[in-house]
Amino acid sequence: MGSKSFTESVILGEAIAHLARSAGARTEHKSELGGTRVLWNALLRGDIDVYPEYTGTIAQEILAGTGVEGEEAIAAAMSERDVLMSRPLGFNNTYALGMKEEIADRLGIRKITDLVEHPELYLGFSNEFMERGDGWPSLRQRYRLPHREVKGLEHSLAYTGLEAGSIQVTDLYSTDADIRYHQLRVLEDDLGHFPAYHAVLLYRADLLQRAPEVVRALLRLEGLISDATMTGLNARAKPPVDSDIDRVQEAQIAADFLAGALELYAEVEEISVVDRLWARTVEHITLVGISLAAAILIAVPLGVVAARSPRLGQVVLSGVGVIQTIPALALLVLMIPLFGLGGPPAIAALFLYSLLPIVRNTFTGLGDIPLHIRESAEALGLKPGARLRLVDMPMASRSILAGIKTSAVINVGFAALGGIVGAGGYGQTIMTGIRLNDLGLIMEGAVPAALMALAVQGLFDLSERVLVPKGLRLEAA
């Protein structure tokens, strides 16, 4: 099962995981996977079997332009795509706009129409809301909003922007605990722009044949969760700052709810900070290690080819250079259609991002070998292969190693983005910390990543004593 990168979706993902396990299934919950398109495409590919979605999102985003509306019509359209939809889970988590209570009071803003009189306000919306059919473009047109200073942000960071004052208005989910957490006013949708967003489960049609008992277990959620109940569950994951209540893990929240509502009791394993840190470290090292090893095997030969053939070398250097200009997040997302979710797309993106420093340093190191040394090797009668192995590569070893070290350090940082596609690593902890506004969790991911980068750099510095010929090391000294 999968879930989006906001608390409510993660809680629902944990609930369906508990229900599936109660029916005897082995489960894996890939949480915080980003927006609608990532989850929907993963469902179609079979990377996940089920995830929680909303009828308004399905109609306005997944089925945009088809004119399909209403629960029965949406369910029929899903069936045509080999996806089945449950009946509503019981609550309507509609979109809304919100702002800090104190600012709304001072400006006398209570409904979205009131924003027309305040074009000076800065608006910041989640990146998905900026592009959705029911999002900012249609909202601006419907209300004739004059605002031009509108930013696209990660949803969790928008709340930080409200607190800092860099934005004054953002999009909300009506059952979101952040409304109370950040003391926000929900603006009345006085023109009725936003449709109903009844929570449902989308699951692959073949799941009904593969595991009918699991589907029956999942459908026990239908009609079970009211608006107030969902708001309360979200609040347990993110209690107000001035509250004495401790944050509860999403898996435990889901288990407690199912125990009370269905008398279904699920054990939730308590994961210590040490165990969590160890698991994320292993995942991070795996992402970096596999991608870097593959990059070395490919990039060093490419650098050799580029050094020996100037015309072909320009093609090689231009190709890896173009890859490096693609933004890291975009490159990662581009890998999803090819490799699905999890580690493979992250490893593929890391591999591509690692090529340029190694190729260029190999090319430069071989090109900088003094001419008299090349002539001496030829005079000794060394064949090209032997000259490359015995002379050229040792002479260029310091430059090649520097390129590999640069790629390794870049990889350690870039691998944190793997959390977006369910690849794990320190990025998963950082994303959770951002979502929950938990500085401790953010540091739990950021500090080890920084220490790992320093350790990698130190390891490669030490490896020079083994990989670089002694004569070159003495010359450098």
C-alpha cells in the first residue's frame, strides 16, 4: 500500500496495512510518496496494490477533462482502468484556504471573496495545488483574485512560511490538525468552488482475484470514519505546541482506532531511535554504494574513450554534462516510469548524477600526462593496452580518485531525495520531520547524512595511499 506525503494519508495507509495483515497478508507500506500522480501511476504499474484517495481529486486530477462526476460515475471510470473504488470511508476532507487568525482578524477577512480587497498579500500553495484542475488556476479565475505574488511550496513547508510571515495564505485540508496547531482561520468558500472530497480506497482489480479476503478486510473501513474522528486522529500525530500531549506514531494511531471501531487489535512494534537510525543508515549506504560502484564501472571507461578520441570525447562529455544540468528532483521523478518505486529509481538517478565528475576527471587526468612520459612508454615498445594499464592509469589515478570522491559526496546528499519514491535512507526521516514540523526528526536525518559525507571524503583521502603510486604522492607533497 502507498500513501501521500501528509499525515492523514499516512494514518489511512497504516490502517489498511493493519487490516490487510489481519487477513493474513504480508504488507509493505510505502509512505510519503508525494502527490496524486506518483501514487496513481504506481497503482497502475502494480508497484502498489491500494492507496487512499479522494473523490474530488479523482474527478479533478486523475479524470481531468473527462467530465466524470459523482460517486457511481467515478467508480465506473476507475473500473475501465482496472482499478476498483470502495464506497466513501465516511469523511469529507475538502480543500480550503487558510491564514493566521491574527492577520485575518486585523484585515477583516472571513471568506475567500474578501481576498480580492487585499492584493498585497503573499499566497503560497502546495505544488500540487498550483497545477490541479480544482487548484489555483481555476480558483483565481472563479474568484477573480488579483494576486500575482504566488509561490509553489512543499505542503508542509507552507505552514512554516505562514509562521515566518513570508506568505499569508495557503491551501489546507479541512480535517488537518495543522489548522489548530498553527491557529489558522479557514476561509469560507462562499462561491462553492471546491467539490466534495470523500475519502475512498483505490485498489487494483486483480487484488480481488489474488486476495479476496484482504479486499473484504479493507472494505470494513467504508463509512467508518467521520470528519470529527479523522480530525482527532490527525491531531494525535501533531498535537498543538502548547499542549502536554506527546506525538503518537501513525501506526499506533491507526491501531488504536481499529481496536475501538472494529475490535481489531494489532501490535505495533516500537522502534527505538537507534534501531531507526541504523535501518536508515543501511538504506542510505546501499543507495550510495550501488549507484557509485555502477558509475565507476561505466564512467572511467567513458573517460578513457573521451581522452583517446577527441571527437567522440566531446560527445561523451556533452552527454554527461547535459544529465548534470537536470534538477535532481526532476531526474528522480523521470526514473519512476522506468523503474517504479523504491530503491531502483533512486539508484538509477544517483548513477546518472555521478557520471560527470568521474568522466571529466578521468579525461583530464589522462590528458595531463606529460608528453615525454608518453613517448618513453612508446619507446619501450608498450602496446596501447599495456601502456594504459601500466603508465596512463597510474599517472591519472589522483585525478580519477578526486572525481570519484566528488561523486561520492554528492551522492550522499542527493540520496536524501530517495525518500520521495520510497527508497528509504535519511531522506525518509527528514521528510517525516518536515511533515510534522519536528526539528528533532529533521536533524536525525540531516546530521548523519552530513557525517556520512565527511566520512566518505576522509575514506577516499586515506585510500590515496593505496591507489595512488608512491612517486606521485611524494611529488604532490
